[in-house]
Amino acid sequence: MFRFLFYTSVLLILFNACTSKDTADVIILNADIYTVDAANPYANALAIQNGRIKYIGTTEECLKLKGKETSIFDAGNSFLMPGFIEGHGHFSALGESLQILNFNASRSWDDIIGQVENAAKNARPGDWIIGRGWHQEKWIEQPEEEVFGFPVHHQLSAVSPDNPVLLHHASGHALFANLKAMELAGVQLETPDPKGGIIVRDISGMPTGMFQENAEDIIMYAYQSYLDDLDQDELFNVWKERINLAQEECLKKGITSFQDAGSDYKMIESYKKLAQNSELQLRMWVMLRDNYKKMAPVADKVRTIGFADHYFTCRAIKTALDGALGSYGAWLLKPYNDKPGYSGENTISLETVDSIAGMAFANDMQLCVHAIGDRANREIIDLYELYLQKSDSPSALRWRIEHAQHLNPDDIPRIGELGIIASMQGIHCTSDAPFVVSRLGEERAKYGAYAWRSLLDSNVVIANGTDTPVEDVDPLKSLYASVTRKRADNGLIFYPEQRMTRAEAIYSYTLGNAFAAFEEDLKGSLTAGKLADLVILSNNLSTCSDEEILSTKVLLTMVGGKVRYQDPEF
Ligand SMILES: [Zn+2]
């Protein structure tokens, strides 16, 4: 039981005389602490003052900091470590995923149709029905009609004739639309595929409802114009509700900082407002993301570091070079193993990405480029190298590759030499495991896919995360995948020789992510002077069995010395 103690030791009487500046606001005692600080890895107690760690070490020393107003917590010998930092997720989309239809658990197209049918019954005519998380590879039965393994819209259009339907693919790189949505978007037989995108068509050339990569924009524009017509205050309230849902979800799962992989300038301003009004309960570190033309005019004014007591920072720009592997959007050096002659897509041209890189460099912003296929990764390493040569030292920039999923083994040492951060998602490895070998073939999968061991051995800093809402934001599931490369559901293991050790995985989720954000002096380890962002768990993640990682419960989450989540039983 984690409880407030009315501590009445002799020490208390002795040290009541301390001046308030020397006393702690909060002291946590009887904790099994793993600090992630190599100089002082273990401790039993810590003292917090003004939201920062004042002292970490022994109970005896901590109690010297006790004053009249100090709250004392007894952790009951539970495991305590730095709060998890989500290294790459989509915060507002996470909140939205908790508001809309969620197909993560759907095992058939019929199940999805059923859920949309229900939603359509309750919707006003014209309202859009939004869903996400469907993935054809998860289905145990195939749809009646299919083209390239994807369903065709007829059934979906029949259950929702008056409401446009937009269902985001789990990869985040494709969507499915019904007839009403396609009509509103003006999609016809003659509509051409946009550059970097595919409208999937049946044998007669009719769009099936599936829009991949840049083709998503066709439907998204129609949805956006519907949103633009809505009352702006109503929209802001919907967004705020999303943010609250996302915060609640993250804090419950032990996350104290969130690295958001892309928000536009307007949303960044909204986050800042929330931070200023103390409405953010965890710390946001946001990448600016938009098209080049929209980013250019704001690039020199968006950089914000440590705003509102380090609750908001924007010091990075995000862009993308390719799509996802599941939907054949990853840009490969050689064709897909299961789609001969096709090597994926370059979604944003290298010229544009170069312009964005120049903008990041000129404004002292980190650049974070989404690259999944080995071709996309090689192109971005080549581009980063040119900019890194202009800087004092490679680690001065800490530019990141988001995902870095499929690397040519020749490129791995270069990532280390150039000081590029590999921002990867442990859980993607096991989620993708069932189809990686068919897409890439044995050789590429074995030596280049989610190559954590090879990267770590090349001195690369790996940042870890989930890409939520693509995956559950739960760091424990991603940590389990990082140390086992084993699927929790069916035991499938994906090339275990590339596993991280327990210490490496914990580091990747704490200090590694902090380093990837220039925040290692503030976060990522429990060290005197750093922010008091921490988590108390039911198991010791350093020593428990692999399976126990998955049954670990978050007992308490603290941000800046404030309890933001507490398990009712703790
Ligand atoms: Zn992402």
C-alpha cells in the first residue's frame, strides 16, 4: 500500500528546524529503485523539491530533508524507475482512436461492417463515420470480394448509404472509404492515381474503396472540408477531449513524456496554450509536421524549449520518405519478395526532404525523417551525412530516422559513425513478424529487419516507442517485444539474435529517448537535479522473468513530483 505517512521519528524533530529551502516537498521511502544512472544505479529512497529530484540514495539521508510540510510516501518495497518516455507516437490521434471505432481487435471484414452498421444507425445523415486499426493480415476469414488482398466497398456502402465512412488502416498508410465518401471526394473511374499514391481498382478499373499512401489525401480533403464547415469552438472542444483521453491513457501506462511525431503549427500553438494553463499532465515534445510550404513561414518561430516548466517543447521537424511495409509502401533497394518488380514508393521527393533538412539546419531544429525500407534509409543517411559534415560534430545535430526498420547491413555502421538516432518501435517487430519474411525474403529479414543488436553494437542510440495509435501505447508490451522479439499471442519469435538486453531496452525507453530529444540533462534517469518524473511498478523490470513484464502493473505515475495516476489498489 502506497500511503502518506505521518512520520514521527526523532529525525523529523531534529530536522524540523531546516529552512524551507533545504527541505523536500515529497520523500519516497522503501522503494526498490533502478535509476538508469550508471554512476548510481540503485537506491531506496528519493527526495523531491520543486518538482525535481533533490536527493536520491538512502532512507536515512532522505529523511534529513524532511520538513514540516514534507509529504512522505512509503513505496512498500515496490520497484521504482524513471517514467517511460514514448519516443514516437501520435498524441492527438491516440486520443481520437479512443473516440472513434477501433478495429485493432477485429478478426474479419464482416465484424468491421457490423460495427459500421451500428454506428450508421446512430449517426445523423451526413456525419462522417471514422474508424481505425483494421489490418487484413489479422483476419481469420477473408472478405467475399477482394482485390490485392483488400476488401471491396459494396457491403460497406450498403450498410452506410447516407454517411460517408473513412476507415484508417492500422499501418497509418492507407484508408478505406465507402461509396458516399468517394462521391463527396469526387472519385470516379477516370480519377488518376496521385504521385506517390495508389487508388486500388477492380478488373474494370473501378476504385474499390482502398486508397494507399498519397491517395489517402483525396478522401481526407473531403473529410477536411466537412470539418471546416463545423463550428470551430465545437471542434476545439472535441480536440481537447481527445488530448484528455490521450493523457489519461498514457499516465495509466506509466508514460511521463510523449514525443509526438508530427503536429502542424496550429496544433502546436494549441498545445502551448494547454501547457500555459497547466492543462497538460505529462510532458509533450513535439515535432512540427506539415507540407514544406506551410512549414517554411513558421520554421523560425516554432522552436520552443522547456516551455511552462518543461511541459512543452518543439525542437524538431518531421517528414517522411516512404510508407509502411505491410501495405507495400516501404521503399526498397530491390523489389518485394512477394510483389515482383515492385520496390515501394518514395512519398515525399528527395528534393523536398532536402529543402526541409535545410530549414531544420538553419533553425537549429532536429530533423526526424520517417524511413522504413532499406532504400529510404540509405537515401536519408546519405542526405544527413551532407548536413552533418557542416556541423561541429555528428552528435551536435542528433537527427533521427523514424522507424529505421529495414536496413541494408552495409548502412548500419554508418548510422553509428554519423551519430544518427534510430527511433524504432519494439512492438512493430513482433506485430509485423508474420509478414516480414514474405515481403523481404529470409536474407533481408534476418540481417536488416529491426536490427537492434547490430545497431547497438555499432554504438547507435536507439529511441523506443510504439507509434501509437498504430500500436497500443503500452511501454511494457513494447519492452517485452524488445527483449524477446516474441509475439505474446502465438509465441512466434523473430530472429532472436537481434534482441536487446533488459538494461538496453529500459535505457531505450528512458535515457535513450531523452538523449534523442536533447533532454538527457532533464529526464531519463533518476539523478539529483533532474525532473521528478517516475513510475512505480508491481515487478522489478530489471530482474523479473520475460513473461512477468507483460503482467506488470503500473502502480503510480508521478510527473514533476505530482501524482498523476495511482492504481486504486496501491
Ligand atoms: Zn508515426
